[in-house]
Amino acid sequence: MPSITSTFGLSRLFSLVEDLRRREDRLALALSLVIGALVGLIVVAFILLTGRLAAHMYPAGGAAWRRVLVPTLGALVTGILLARAFPDARGSGIPQTRAAIFIHDGWISMRTVAGKFLCCSASLASGIALGREGPAVHIGSGLASVIARRLGLGTVQVRWLVPVGASAALAAAFNTPIAAVLFSLEEIMGDLHAPILGSVVLSSTTSWMVLHLVLGDEPLFHVPAYRLVSPSELGVYAVLGIVGGLGSVAFVKLLLRMRRWFMSLPRRMAWLYPTAGGLGVGLIGWFVPQVLGVGYDQVDRVLGGDVVLSMAITLVGLKIFATALCYASGNAGGIFGPSLFIGAMLGGAVGAVAERVFPGASAGPGAYALVGMGTAFAGIVRTPLTSVIMIFETTRDYTIIVPLMISNMIAFWISQRLQHEPIYEALARQDGIHLPTGAFREQTRALTASSAIREAPKPLASALEARHALERIGDSALDAWPVSDDAGFRGMILRRRLEDAVARGRAEVPVSTLLEEEEGVDERATAHVHGDQPLAHVLARMGETHRSVLPVVSRADVRLLLGVVTLPDVLAAYGVEGDDEGSGRSAAEARRDG
Amino acid sequence: MAEAWPRTAPRPTATTPEFLATFGLILAAILAFGAFDVWLAHVDERESRQHAAHQYEDGRAQLAAGHPRAASDLFASAMASERTNVQYGTALGEALLAAGEYPEAESVLRTQLARAESDGQANLVLARVLEREGRADDAASYYHRAIYGRWEEGAPARRLEARMALVDLLARSGARQELLAELLPLADSTIGTRALRRRVAHLFVVAGAPDRAIAMFREMLRADAKDGDAYAGLGEAALEVGNFETARADLLESARLLGDTARTAVSLAVADSALALDPTLRRLDPPERRARAARVLALVLDAAARCTPAAPSAATDSARAMLAPVAPDSSLRAGTGRGDRTASRLATAREEAESMIALASAIWDSRGGRCTTSPSAVGERALALVMAKLAD
């Protein structure tokens, strides 16, 4: 009996699993939950381990020499590991994640995940002035990729699951689930309308819940209640936007320039270069310990209003230099956290000045530090929406939205003007990887059927006989011709179809009959496109229907013909001038004919 | 949740058992990492608490050694390690108070009180901060919250400390009614130490209830007849009620018992001055009474002139006329009898003394709150005590 029961149970389980695998929506739901939970737990472990390691490397009351020795040794050890064992675990992880999605079909190796976890824990704990969010995103994305591959999912599904893992990782690493969703869509996918939105939200929420279950409800930053003292303060926030934008550009340019220099050095010594970053940050840390590590404790103090103007300005300069040096020299760690640090210090400095110039008419430096975090993030990472939501999630206060948006948009605009390429794309380009840029995506979206539409020829009457229809078409370049009846546009009749009918002795058959034989009686089934659909979609439709001419019809009335779009027109819209314009032959026909 | 995955996705390549095994492996990893994280979080929390406790202790030592800035850094660090501990935040507030950074201290303490609004220590420290900021009313409110707040240990002693701090504030701000209201619960002999009761008794004098002070000091003397401090207090209280001779005697006894004349020297000097000035002493004959009344009037006029020099009134004019040199007595030229003359002169002196006292009281009262006497000025205080006695 037990064996029968167990057999029955197993077979039932197998059938359930089979059913789950067939129903992709359910599989997506299950995987989002599982990835969210696992990535959340691993990122929490990453945060806790890094913290514990740091506590042991820098015991309370430890000697100053530790601040030089520990980051130097940390960078040396991780430099060797990165060069010899985990070459893909270097740097932030966000450009690598994007490259995995757009270039490598979502493929990230387990070795990279393990290397990122190990090297970043050691590196960040030793005081390297980089952040943990980027590596966490790489770890989360990598885990999602590994899980998807191990489950035998297809390439496309693996690609879709990578941002799901990224979102879960960021939600746990930064404690902002909504911003994590937006970051995954805005930065990682580069598309806020990506069809994986539901999965990304689910994994982010699951991961955030795991974080709170394990670590409690303590926020990452302790922010006092925000308030806008007077509307004139918005002017100061605009100044903060300018300062933040310029600071962001300075940071990005310095980092890219330093990285280019390090990349010009001999490759065989790559294991040693991170040590330069470690030594550099160690020497700075000897005098100014606040520069070491991610520095969120310092950010927390500044957010609480504990700002000394001279120190805030000093920390901005030193952190920009230290982070650029650490990253450029090839250490493991990201720039997400340092961006926030730089922004908080910039904001704190601007706030301290505002407090002196307009005493009683401006909020404290803490409020400006908070807005500054978002400003620098918008300027450096170039995700303005994510930065607004991220700070809003941190404060949970609506009143911060307007100053934040003003400041962010100004910083974003300045950064766009002075540094054309966003940092992650520029970093990938330095590595020889050309990621799809936002401009490219915009350009692609801008090319619609309307940009290739041409006036439709006068339609054939549906009652017209085949032979007369063929005479009407004559030697036109189009291989299909519109047909209309009393109600309007009816469909496109192929020249080949008319020729066949005449050749087979059906010359008197009306065009409508031939059209029904071709497309059925339902006119809605007629292949067509709309003016606002992307050209990529038009091409896909041409491929599916094996036609080189498609009618463009109104969305409000499919019987209203607006024009036609041909393959040569599409190519011309893309800037490709074909020789066979007007050949009248479809691409499919051309392929068939050899 | 309808997920729009691409329809062109290839079929999964893993077999069902492989799929199941991988899923099982993932669930096992979730369980394993869950357990690992919980353990790690526990270790982290424990070490953070220990670290915070060490920093708190170091901070306390720094604060006790008079290094409030170093202490505030340590307390801030302790607070960062264990945010939920109100004790650390309150200690930070204390350190900032000691460092003179009142707005910062207030901000920190208000944050702590947002977490635990009834915390006695946080309320007490905030009250002290507000007192330093000159916001006496707000400070009094927080002292009350401290008195009736929650204390982890030694609640009666800490509440008494808060009440005494409030009492001191009220005494300094001259809120006599409120001070008296706070002192009355402390008058019970079972509350506090002897030194505290002595302090309370002294404060009764400040609160304008010297009789209660005398009763408390007498009770102390019944318990210990050689209590020099109690005699000193008694002397002070006697001064307040106008028993200058008793006050002098008590103060002298205090000096004898304590073997220290310096502590009571000022009060003794005040008592002597008051005794020399007081026109109401029974043993005085009318001319002496008149002479003292004239001195009192002259001193009151002088004091009034210092307060409102540009605004002479009818009363001050009358007083000046009264103090002007008197013409030779007409009764002497009329050749009336010696006995009659003496009786008449005595009666006149008595009447004049009464008039001068009445006039002095009127001028003294008319000064209102514009003038204050300096407690350190012996003559001024003696005059104030005499005038208070005359008003009674």
C-alpha cells in the first residue's frame, strides 16, 4: 500500500510540476517568489557578513595604522582573487548585469556570483570606498540566471529573470522595494514598460519582506521629519541641483579618466592594481576615517543635521577621489552607495551655507543632505525617477517630492549636457561592450509605421473581376493592392493571386471571392498595421504574412485605409536605400526564389 | 498575475525530475540561508549591543571626567549601534547639554521621547536643556513629566531628584506659589535625607512660608539639638518673619555649634542692621522710635530715588518735608511746665514716628516690582526685612 500511495503521490506531484511548467504565468509567479526569497536571504547574509568582517578588521579603539594596512591588504588579496579566480566579479556589477541581459542571453555564471559575494565582502569590509548595492544586484541577477538555467528554462525566460533577481537584490540591499523595481526597469532593462513588471514587483516585495523578517524594521537611514520652511527655499534646492550636477559630472569624468589610465597599464599586473586603490584610500583614511567603506553611518549623521561645513566639503572631494581610485584600479564594489554619500555631503554643505545666509528661512542641513542624495544619484546614475522614489521611500514624506524633483531634474540635465554617456554605459564601452543606450531606444521607439507610410493606390472594387483587376494594377511596383467595398477597406489582394486566377480560367471571379479564399470572410483578420506601431513590428508582420506591402489602417476603424507601408519604405526609414525599391516582390518571395 | 512572457520561448530542456530536484535544492538553500541569516543577525545584534554598552560606559567615564564632547561621540556611536536603546540617546542628550549644545541636545532628546514619551530620565534631561535655554515654563512641564514618568531603577530617588530640580527652577524664577505647591509634598519628614529636609525648609523661606520652615527646623532640632545648620536655617527663617533678635541668637548659636562664623556672617550682619533699624521694637522710647522711623524713611526715600529718580510724588515730597530740620519747640518759649512738655514731646515723637512709618510703607509699596534689593547688600536686605515686618 505505501508504495502505491507514494507512487500515486509522486505521479501527482509530477503532473502538478508539468502543469506548472506548461502554465508560464504560474511558473513566473512561483519563480519570482522563490528568487525574491533566496536573493533576499543571500543579500542579507552579504550585508551581515560584510558588517561582521568590518567590525573585526576595525575593532573599537583600534590603532590608526589599521586604516592604512587593512584596505591595502584587503585590496591585494581580493585583487589576486579577482585576477586569478573571479575575473568577472570586478567592479560594480550593474554594467555586467546589463551586458548579460542584452548580449549574453542572461547568462551569468555561478562562479561570478560566488566571486562577487566573496570578493566584495572582503573588499568592502576592509574599507574600500565602494558600495554594496551594485554587487548585490550582480549577485541577485546571477542567482536568478543560475536558477533559471538549472530549471531548464529557455533563453528568453532566463533573460527575463535576470532583472527579477536584480530587483530583489536591490530591495534587500537598500531597503527600498519600489525604487528597486524602478531601478530594474529604468536602468537595468532601460524600459519602464517591460513586460516583466509583475515578476519584478513580486520578487522585490518578497526580498524586502525577508530583509525585515531577519533584520527587523530598522530603516537604513534615520531621517528626521522633513519640512519646507518657505517656498523661497526651492531656489536653494535649485542651487543644490546645479552643485549636484556639477559634482556628479566631476566624479564620472574623474572615474572614467582614471580607469582609462589603469586599463592602459600592462594586463599581466592586473592583480596588483587594486592595491593602489586600497593604499590610496588607506592613506586618506589615516587622516579622515569617514572616507573608508560605504560610509552610511556618516550619511546617517549628516541626515540627522550633524554637519560641519568644512568637513562636508572635505568629504565630498575625498570621497570622489577615493571612490574613483578604488573603482578605476579594479576593486570589487559599486558606485551606487558612494553616489549617495557624495550627494549627502554636497547637500549638507549647501544646507549649512543656506542656514548661515538665510537663518530661520531654510530647513536644516539634514533636509538638504537628503535631497542631495537623490540629486547626486540622478546626476551620476542618470535614473531620475528611481532617485525621486528612492528618497521618497526613505522619508515616506510627500512634501519632499517637489524640492527633490527640482533638484534632481537640474542635476540630470547638467549631467546629460556635460557628460553625454551615462556612467554604466561608459564603463561597459571602456570594456569593449556596447550596451544599448537610452538614445538608441528612443530612436527605435520614434520610428513608427507613420514614418514610412505612403499614399494608398486607389482601391479595387470588391465586385471587380480578376482580369480587370489585373489590368488596373498593370505594372505597378506593389505586389498587393487594396480592395474596398461599400463599407470601406476590405483587404489587400496579392498580384500573384490575381495572376493565378486568370491563369486557371477564373478570370471572371470577383476580387472579393479571391480575397475571402485568401483571408477568410472576417475583414478584421486582414493583415494590417497602425500608424503608431514601431517599424520593428511592421517588419515582423511582413515576415509573418510573407508580404512586402501592408495596409495602414485607423485604430478607430479598421475599414478606414490611411495608406500602405512597403518593405523598401521601411528600409528607407531606417536609412537603408535598397536597389530593389519598387520590385514589388516580398522579402519572403525573394528568399524562396533564391 | 498574468505574466507576458514571450510566446516564442523554447520548451524547457530539463526533465521533470531534474526540475523538481533543482526546485528542492533551491528550497533547501532558502532554508539553509534563512537559518544562517537568523544566526548571523543574532550574533550581529549581540555584538552590537556589547559594543554599544562598552561605548556607553566609556562615554559615562568621559562625561564624569568633564569631557562632554568626547562623551557625546561615544554615546552617538553607542546609539548608532543600538538605536532602540533610549538610555543611549538620553546620555547623548546629557553630554550635549554639558557641552552647551542645547539645540542639538533638544533634538536628540525629542527623538528619544518620540520612542518613549514617558521615560523619566529623557524628560528630566530635556527639562534641564530647556531650563538652560531660558524656557522656564517648558522646562517645568518636562520636570513634571519626569516626576510622573517611568524610571527603570531607583524610581523614588530619581523622582525626588526631578522634583528638587523643578523646585530649584521655581525658586530661581521667583514663582513662589508654584514653589510652595511643589514643596508641600516634600515637607513630610519621612521623605529624603536630613540634608534634603534642611534644603526644603530653606526653600520654604524662599517660597514665602517661613513659618513652615521654622516648624521643620525645630523638628530637626528636636532630633538633634546640636544641629548648627538647623539653627542657621532657623535664624534665616526668623529674619524673614521679623524676629530679628531671635534670628541673631539662632545665628550666633549656629556659628558656635558649627565653629564657623563665616557661613552665618552675612545673615548675622543683616540681623544686626535690622535690629538697629527696626522702629517697632518694644523697648524703644518714643524719641528713639521716631529717630529710627526717620532713618527708615530716609533710607526708603533713598531707595525710591534710586528706582524712579525723575518721578517725585506727593508722598516723597511729604516725606522730605517731614525729614526737614524742625523749628524750636514753641511750648518751651510759652513757659509751660517741664512734665507737660516732656509728655507732649513724647506724644509728638510717637505720632511723628507713626506718620513716618506709614509714609515709608506707602513709598516702599509704591515702588512695586520696579526695584529689587540685592540679597548681598546687607543694608538693603535689612531695610527690606524691616519694611516687610512693618507691612505685617
